[in-house]
Amino acid sequence: MENFKELRDMMVDTQLIPRGIKDERLLAAMRKVPRHLFIDEFMHKAYDDMALPIGEDQTISQPYMVAIMTELLELKGDEKVLEIGTGSGYQSAVLAELSLSVFTIERRAALAERAEERIHALGYGNVQIRVGDGTLGWPEDAPFDRIIITAGSPQIPKPLIEQLSDGGIIVAPVGDRFSQQLIVARKFKGSLSEQLHTPCMFVPLIGEYGWGKDED
Ligand code: SAH
């Protein structure tokens, strides 16, 4: 049996801190959340410096990508967060450690179901998962203080901008089908100011305000 806690500490010490991740609460959360339990087939690679397949042609993001996107959200602990693209549920668990409540949407029912089992088995009571097109947001519980999109999109979906609180932050990979750049957008008085960050590569966001189904 491998010592997963040791591997997790090594992941933080060799992949996150040297690349500039500083938020102490985030580093503690990444030392805590058992990433290997969010991966079925490649558990032995769970703490490696890479994205991994989670079935249905989708991936769990590289640990560093989870860390940088979460750090850019500037969570203090009292935020209501919307995540688009639940996937394995790993990012949702990291968000659950750092915020008040997490609403997460996944379009593939089989992935959402497995993610929900994992999230509940780990005892996170502040995460709600829904199956559907996340580009439409979650209007009944809007507004959200933070929104994170974990699939690549041609633009930030308009409904999500509308469902962001004033002073809120959206982090999203925006670009073409195969390569994107992380965008951090802040909303002030109804309009967004955007900053570009790290280049990245995500599976496509498929939906009304994302890519068409033929890109799936
Ligand atoms: N955050 C995930 C990684 C997600 S991969 C993790 O920690 O494991 C991206 C996910 O977005 C995939 O599961 C894909 O099915 C989902 N997705 C793509 N388009 C979507 C949409 N419009 N709404 C909700 N989920 C979507």
C-alpha cells in the first residue's frame, strides 16, 4: 500500500510551491484532499504532475492547474462558488475546503454520479451537484461570489457573467478548441475587466454558450 499522504506532501512541495503557489489555506487543502480517491484506473499516478483520464474521454486536471485556478479565485472562506465541469469532483472538494458552499454542474450524468458518491463519502456537506449544461449557470441560487469553469470555452458564457456578484471573480480557460489561456475576470458595476494568465489545455465546454455538440 502506497503512502498517499507522503505522495500528496511531495506533490505540494515539488509541483506547487516551487511554481509560486503561496496561499497557505490552499496548500493545506491540497495536502489534505485524497486525490487518489477521485481516480479509478490510474490511482498510482494520482499525485504525478499531469492530467489523467477519468472515463468518458474527460480528464482530471493536473494538480498545478487546480492550484493556480483556485488561488486566482482568492477564496477567504465565506464565498458561494459555482463550478462548471464537475468531472471527477476533485476540484469541487478543494473548493469545498476553502469556501462556504459549492454548486457544481456536470453535463455527463455518469461522471456526476460518481463525483457525488466520492464527495459524500468524504463527508463534504457543502457541495451540491447537478447534471446539465453549465453554460446556462444555476439561476435559482445566483448570484455567486466566484465562478470557475474547468473546461475550455470560446468565451465566458454570458449567463455566468450575469450570475456573478458585483465584486466577484470568474476564472476560466478561454481560447480555441485545443489551446486556451486562463482568464481572470472581475465584475465591477456590471462590467468585466479581464486579465490573461497561464496558457493551458482543457477538454471542451460543450453547451449553448460553449462549443457545439459536434466538438464532443
Ligand atoms: N474539475 C474537474 C475536471 C473537469 S474536466 C476535476 O476536478 O476532475 C471538464 C468537465 O467538464 C468534463 O467532465 C465535461 O464533461 C464537463 N463539461 C463540458 N461541458 C460542460 C457543460 N456545458 N456543463 C457542465 N459540464 C461540462
